[in-house]
Amino acid sequence: MQSKHNKALRGVLTRVGVVPVLTIGTVDEGVALVRALVTGGLAIIEVTLRTEAALATIRRIRAELPDVLVGAGTVLTPEQGADALTAGARFIVSPGMTPRLMEAAERWPVPFLPGAATASEAMALADLGYSVLKFFPAEALGGAAALKALSAPLAHISFCPTGGIDASNAATYLALPNVAAVGGSWVAPAKLVAKQDWAGITALAETAAALRG
């Protein structure tokens, strides 16, 4: 089942190009932030499960912004995945993979984007039917050059790199044939969020959305 879900996610990611990866402070702030990003053209959002507000924010997004494809990131255990599904997450992202996660993911009714940091991990996940993978932490693992090197032997696998990606290098990643999309927080800088400068965030989102054309 996950091979079908993951393949569908691959197509969605390829169309959008940039996925904001958000660490939410408060629910109200999170919903306002997502509204600003959506206004700028970024309607696929990953909310990381790193704060107490994350699951409640996902619930609010589903209730108030039903057209947004909101997912849960930094999912490390099957239990976190179950909580994310209950909250309404429409896809689930992990920085890596474990046997327990892979087993649980086969029962999830939404796409799962597991992480791979090596060719061996990517090959193992491809054997399980995953055609698009998270590549994290991208810059620390060699960045665009590393993904370019993987594109020849692993041409059947696409990646969504995150970690160290920003406005200065996102286009370089997106130009690679094996990059479906990039993820990052540069479209929602903490300084603008703290000031509630939603217009400024919308402007950043518009620039990011234009990278895929």
C-alpha cells in the first residue's frame, strides 16, 4: 500500500517544488503562519512534531484550511505516527527509518516519506517500494553534489532534501533530475514570525513558489 501512497506523494512534491518545514510555537501563530504561506503559493506544509503545539496546529489547519496538504514531520516512532494521523496529518515524514516505522507505515492510510542518508539506505527503501525519500541533513551529507552523484546509479529514486537549504541554494537542488522538491524553514524565518510579519512571509513564499516555475 505504501508504494502507491509514496508514488502519489512523489507527483505532488514534483509539482510544488518547495515544502515549508515548520516548528510551531503556538497554535494561533502556526495557523496564521500557514495562512501566509498558502497566500504566497505554498500549500503543502510539514509541521514538525518538536513542540507541544504541533498536533493541535495540524488539527486546526485541517479544520480551517482544508485545502492545505499538511503533514507531520520528525516522526520517530509508530506511536507518533498514530498521533499524527489522529490529528489529521495527510502525510508523514521521518528523518530516517527503523524496522518498527516501516512496519507501521504499511498500515497508514496516508503517504510516508522516510529518510535516507546513504546509498544503501536508499536502495533498501526502494526495495520496499519507496520511490521518493527524504535526504537529511542535506548540506551536511554533501549537498547538491552528493545527490548529483547518486542520480546515475539510483536514477529510479527521487529525493526531498532538507537541512541547510535556503534561498541561496534551493534552485541548485531543484535543478537536479532526482530532486522532487526541497524542504526548509527559510520561508518562515523566526524573526518575521516573532513580529507577525505575515506579509513578509507571504513575499518569501511567492519567491519560493516561483522556483519550480
